[in-house]
Amino acid sequence: MSALPIDVLVVGGGPAGLYAAECLARRGISTLVCEEHSGIGAPVHCTGILANDSFETLGLPREATLNTLTTAQFVAPSGLRIPYSTATPLAAVIDRAAFDRALARRAEAAGAEVLVGTRVSVVEIGSTFVRALVGDNWMTARLLIMACGANYAFQRRLGLGLPRSYLHTAQRELVARRMGDVELHFGHEIAPGGFAWAVPIVRDSGTYVRVGVMTSSDPLGGYSRMLARVAKKWGIEDTQEPPRQKILPLGTIDRTYADRTLVIGDAAGLVKPTTGGGIHYSILSAELAAQVAVGALKSDRLDAESLAAYERAWRNQLDEEFAEQRSLRELVTRLSDREIDSFFELARTDGIMPIVRKTAQFNHHRHLIRALLRHPRARKILFRSIIG
């Protein structure tokens, strides 16, 4: 372990924590990343889809890319399918474990120290330092960055609040003898409050599919029902192993900063309210946190008032986006299966898909949402559950 004290202790060795560590270490800031699991990138809970423009805008490693995606099938409760295709790949499927390991190598090459199998069990925020129990040893740092994913014990203890609500996910990658397009299934039977998916995976060892569900209740039941729907089509034979489960925050914590503390990524609740995707926003928040941390450490102004600049920065970029996505989620989750079917029928017949093709962006949904709400018949369906 590094000589003590250090400048920054990062709790969590996922993409957000590793990216922040690299940014800080490149500026000569002594940084220690502590990951409680035995290896970087394990266990894998994430579906692992990244927009192509994320690689460019955030300078992310491409070596973990498995295959690209150009076509998706949206499936209504009735079984009606609406295909959506792009001329060029819209997103890439990544090997999430390999992606995290690539970020760890970059952080270490920049000068950060990365420890695995090392749990931070206690943090104490003092006026002049952060004191933490790292494994069996106490250490001090000038600044704490929490990147511990959807685990909110420290946030609760520090009075930073909790996400306003959660969904549950269950997912597994399975051998697939036949390949297909991405499938997104909607409806209360399969995934109340969310949706289920099947995503094609191409590895050197063969072809696979990631089957999963994001739902407000019964994730194991939803996963089983989704697997039953797609097993024959995709040639899935191994259906007995249970999926991995995790909780997914919907909405940010009350405050993402405190004295000598910054909170980033899923630990801050910075995920898309529409799809639950979090990699892009996690890394963006890590970059913004590192920018603020560099100045704060240099000036030795690490009080909450100074570190509030981080929250202003992410809110300036994401608040409007989050608000639009939350509004759509609140409308859509009120729809009955019959109303969802009506929306799909409208998409098939009445000009919704041209709007999607014109306005859809993988990381930013507000332009599409606004366009849908301006469409008279789409607006009528979405608001029917409120006014009816």
C-alpha cells in the first residue's frame, strides 16, 4: 500500500473510480483505488453497451469491444415488433470485465495505485483529513471519492441521502447457437416498470446472448419469462443457471458532495432514468469530479462549499436530460399493456419512426422525448392514464 497520507482515496474500482484515478494521477496527484472484489471487472452485472460517440468524447479504450449493434427489435405486449436500424453502428457491446481491466491498466500507468480484494469499511471525515479503515489498516487522505456503485451505506452515514427509487435487474450471458438482433420486450407481464432484453454477443470462443430484465418487481420471474420467450429462437440450451441480480438507482442522491467528499457514477445515482444505462454518465461524472478535485487540492480548499462546483458541473450538463427522462418514465409506467400496444401500433402506422430516426441519440433522449410529446396522437396515448 502507498505511503501515507495520500491525496485521494477512491472507493470502488469500476469504470467511474478507475477513470477518475487516471485523470488525477496524470496531474501528479497521489491516488489509491480500493476495490473490495478479488479482481477488477468481477462480478459483471452490466449489459455492457456503449454508444460509439462515448469512445470518442471520453477517450475510452476500444480493445474490449466485442461487436457493434445496428438493429433493434422493439416488442409490444401483444407481440407486435417494430424494427429500428441505423446505417452505421449506433453502439458497441463490450466485454465489461476486459473494459474495466483496460481502465485499471491506464490508471496504474498514470501513477495511481489499484488494490483489489480490499474493502473500505469505515470512513471518517475530519476538518483536515479523511480517515479510512482500508482492509485492516487505517490510512488518511486529503479527499475521498466514492465510486462504490449502487451501495449507499456511506452516503447514508454522511447525510447525503439516497436515490428516490430503485428497480431490480437480473441478467445472464448464455451460449446461443443462433444469432439475432437486439430485442427489447415491454409490458407488465414481462417487466412491470421496465423492459426485458436479449443482446447478441460475439466472442472468439463463439456466439452468446445476454438475456436480462429491469423491473419494479419479481426480477427472477421476469428473467425466467423472458428466457422462455427467446430460448428457442436464439438456440439457448443452458437455462438452469440463475442470473446475476443487482439494484438499479432511479434518481440521484440528495447531494453528491460534502467536506472532503465527492460521489460519482451509480454511487451518486447518475444513471439514465429511461434505460438504467450508467457507464457513460459514470465516466462523465468521474471526469468532472477529477477536474474539480485538481483545483481544490491545489488550493487546499476541500470544504463542501468549494467542492459544490462538481455538482454544479454535472447538473449543468445532465439536469435537463434527467428531468425529461424522468417525465417520460412517469408517463410510460402508468400505461396499461393495451395502451403500450396502442403506442406500438401508432409507431407502425403514423410517422413515429421518422421522428425516432431524426432525433434519437443513445446517450441523450430529451430531443426524442420532446418530439414525441409534440406528436398529437402519441401525446394523447401517453397522457391518457392521467386525464382518463
